[in-house]
Amino acid sequence: MSDNETTPFPDRLSVDPKSPYYNAEILSRDVGIRFKGAEKTNVEEYCISEGWIRVTAGTAKDRHGNPLTIKVHGPVEPYFKD
């Protein structure tokens, strides 16, 4: 992230430490996501430019024990909760 960006958020961010889009510095500031005008609390990953979020699909797990996710399309607005 460069210093002259207008938004402090990267275009894509993930909460999974194994993901290349993981950023602990930004996540430590308590990021919130508004999706289609409603606040979402179960977002695993988002992409602003492509307009999608990945949300957990209930309590289902894959064979590696990770939560299953669903990609949902629409306007994404990240913000800091503080």
C-alpha cells in the first residue's frame, strides 16, 4: 500500500493467514464490511474492484477443516469500526 492512496484499504483482503491477500496490520484495526448497505460479520475475503465477498456457509467444513465459503456479488464498502 502506498502513502498516496486515497483509501487505506487494499483492493482485496483476506482473514486467512495462508492467503496472499492477508494483511495483519490492517486487520488489527478492526475492519468492518458493508455489503449492499448491510453490515456483514462473517466475511472471509473481499474484493472491491470486482464487487464480491466470500462468506462462510454455515458450520460446514472442507476436508482440511477450513470453513466452506460462498462468493456473493454486489457493492463492497470496507471501513474501520473505531
